[in-house]
Amino acid sequence: MMKSKLQKALFFLLSLLTVGVVGYMTLSDFDFVEAVYMTVITISTVGFSEVQPLNNEERIFTIFLILTSITIFGYAVSAFTEAIASGEFFKQLKLKRVQQKIDTLKKHTIVCGYGRNGMQAIVKLKNYQKELVVIEKDKALIEQLDNEGILYVEGDATTDEVLQKAGIENASNLITALPSDADNLFVVLTAHQLNKECRIISRASNESSYGKLKIAGADNVIMPDKLGGAHMASLVVTPDVLEFVDKLTIEGETTANLEEVVVNSLPKEYLGKTILDLDLRKKTGCTVIGYKTTDGSYIINPEASITLLADTSLIVLGRPEQIVKLRELF
């Protein structure tokens, strides 16, 4: 509302300036610069001398400009004062600064929804120091995001405009964790259309939504309820195995036991060499337990003779201090 009033005030001022310039050029045969000069000194009431003595028509037009300008300036001052008093002016400045930061991001992650699943995803991303933007429409949650210093866009994540504000064209990942499967489906469809290279991970509540989300363009579909039930059953069937797996945390800089090493990020001399040549065990103490091939399949406990190719990844296991050393080297 405040933004609309300020925009109206600016529009009225520009309109008055235009009317003044056109009026003086028509009534007095002034050139453009002379007309602008006469209009500015008239509506600002500074009292400088006229370009030339005015006739009665020109004086009446000048009176009209003065009276109109007083009304418009009064409206503009009122709108500006109201905006400052309500905090809307500073809010708009803050939103503009936030948007400017978002516009500079490249290969960041967009998280749609700051609910329970969204919060967990954000904690993980922050622990790994990943750049992210959150899309949320709940004003109370927006205030929480602002207090925590997290970049955000306020609005409906299912719309093109909001996703574009969040930088979907430059994002490398999108996580949609909205409570409604229908909304998640809209987000996936829209995001996939705007950026086909973006990896999309979606939450789903119903089994029937899984296939629809995959067809719409989701690379991964997560069903929290199903995972929770499977996890509880595993605690009955293989409790010790599951407890050990749970210990392999990937919580952050100091507690991680698993790490992904993208071969493309390694020094160029290692491309085309083998896992043995990389010699991670000796350099960091970590062990390679998995290898992701170029076609996206995984090799568990890969042989040391496997060649490191472009667009592949290594899954590495180690103690937290070993993972830290691994990150320092690569």
C-alpha cells in the first residue's frame, strides 16, 4: 500500500513536469531547455526571474502549476512520511538489498518451504556452507529467516515470478518441501521448464504422487513418512547395522564421516589415473567406499584399479578430522 502511494506521488510529479514543459513550449514558444527551466522554478517556487515577461494566459497557466504542485508535493510528503513511520520504506530498502544479493548467486540451492523438512534441509546446507535461497509466504517464518540472516523471497513458490526472483535460472539445485503434493508438483513443473539443468528434489506424501513428480521433472522424490517407517522396521531387523550407519553422520564441518569428491574438482593430473594413484588413505586416512560412474550407477567398495573419469564421483569414508583434512586437500 505504501509502495503504491509513493509510486503515485512520483507519477503525479513527473506528469506535472511534463504538463509544464509542454504548456510553456505551446503558450510561450520557449525551446525545451527554457520550458524545463520555467517549469522547475514554478513548481519548486524558488522565485527566480522568468525567461521573459509573461502574458495573462501564461500567468494563469503558471498559477495553475503552482497550485497543483503544492497539492502534489503535499501528497508526496504525506506518503513518504507515512512510509517511514510505518517502517515500510526501510522494509523495501532491505528487500531490495536482499534481492541484489540473490541476483549475484550462481549454482546455489533454492528451498521451497520453511516447514519441518525445509528447516532440516537448510541446516544441512548451511553446515556445508552451501549458498541457498528460501521461498516462503508465511510472514512469521519470513521474519524468522530474516533474523537468522538467510536469503529469502516472500511469495508463492508455484509461480514463475517468485522462482525467477530466487534465481532459478542460475540455480544448480532445488528442494521443494511444501506440505501439499499438488503444490510440489507445480513447483517441479515450473522449475524444470525454467531451468532444465537444475537438479530437483521433491517431497511427497502419497505413493500416487511419486510417479507424477518424476514425470514432471523431479530427479529425486522423498517420502518422509515411508522413510520413517522403514527406519523403525530396520531397528527391529538389523539394529546394530542401522546404529552403525546412523553414526556415519554428514552433519557438518566437524562431525562428518562421509564425503563426496567430484573427480572434476581434483587437480587435472589425476584425471585418467586410478583410485590407487589418488592414494587418499595415505594422504588423509580416508577410505573410498563408493564410485559413481558416468551413467549415474554406483559401484560399492570399488577396486583400486578403477580409472578416474570426468563427471564421476568418489564416496569417501573417514573420521571427522580425516574428512576435514580431505576438504583441505581437495
